[in-house]
Amino acid sequence: MRPMRAMRAWAGAWLVAASAAAAAQGADVGLVNLVAGEVRFTPLAGAPGKVQPFMRVRDGDRFNLSAGAQLRIVFFEGSRQERWQGPASLRAGKTQGEPLQGKPAEVASLPAGVPQRMARVSELMQNAKLGGIQVRGAARAAPPVEGAAPSLADARATYDRMRKGWRADDITPELYYYAVLHEHQRYDEMQAVVEEMLRKQPDNEDLKALAAWVRSRSAR
């Protein structure tokens, strides 16, 4: 009995330590959907690094933008998208960025249901094996999507509304619609959406790799 009791005590201590480590890292609160120029981040725990496209943002992450750099973050819980332009610095909160130097150059509200689909983008990008890039946070399972996937008609209507008045290089509407089409496994339609993303960002190597993956799925 004593060895079993000791094993249970060890397992309990390990779970407590693992939970504490996860808490120290901070919860996922957002997604980087645009980075241009020199942008670096410092997490609550762990080594600082260079911001990568489509990496997840964790509560407490600090971002530093050099002059002329750009960063766009979608905050899941706040249904909010922020675009920052350097020189600037911010700390990621649960629903928005907390300015440390400067302020957001642009803020947009996202329609209901969009942040939940955007939360899957890191996972979807990793599944497409974007040039072997290790996207931070993508190795973990994506947060569960609330409710069933919206109907394609509803998703298309949301997509069309989002496209009006957004910046010419902003692929957030396409990323949302892509995620919904992926849930419905509509690979032929996904190809057209990725082509639209490439039209907006023709030099984006990640999107080129994504387009190749979608074409391979459509050909099956």
C-alpha cells in the first residue's frame, strides 16, 4: 500500500507543478495574423524571440516593435483586432493590448463567431506544414470551437460583410472563412479563398505553402 500511496502523492505533485507551469506561461488569448519588420516578444516564462506569423498570443506576452514595423493581433475573448505600428510596445491582456509605448494604429470589432474560428488558425497552418515553420502554440490542440460550424450560407454572409471597409492587405475575413470551410471539408472552395489571400499578400511564403497544401487536398 505504501508504494501505491507514494506513487499517488508523486502524481499529484506532478500535476500541481504542471498546472503551475502552464499558468506561468499564460493562457492563449489571441493570434498574430500579420507581422512586418522587426517585432520581438517576451513571454511571462521562457526565452524572448522573434514574432512569427500565425503564432498564438498568450496573456502577459510583451511585444516590442521597431520603427516602421507592423503587428496585427486578433483577441479571441474581446472579439477585437488591433493593428500596431512601430516604434511601439504593448503587453497582451485577456481581451486587448495594454499600451506600454504608443497606442494601436487601428482597432476593429469582429462579428460573433469569428474569434472562435480564428483560434484554430495556428492548428490549421501547422496541418498544412508551412515550410517546416514551428508556430508557437500550434503543437497543442486547438481550443474547442463553441457550437457546430455555422452553415456555409451564414459563414459566406459574415465573410462578405467583413470584406467591406477593411484594409486591402487584411486577410482576417479570408482566414475566418477558410476555417469554416475546413470544418465542412470544402477543399475546392478553400482554394479560391487562399488565392484571394495571396492576391492581398502576394509575397507571403506561408500562404504560398498553404495554397500548395489545399491544391493537394483538392486533387484527391
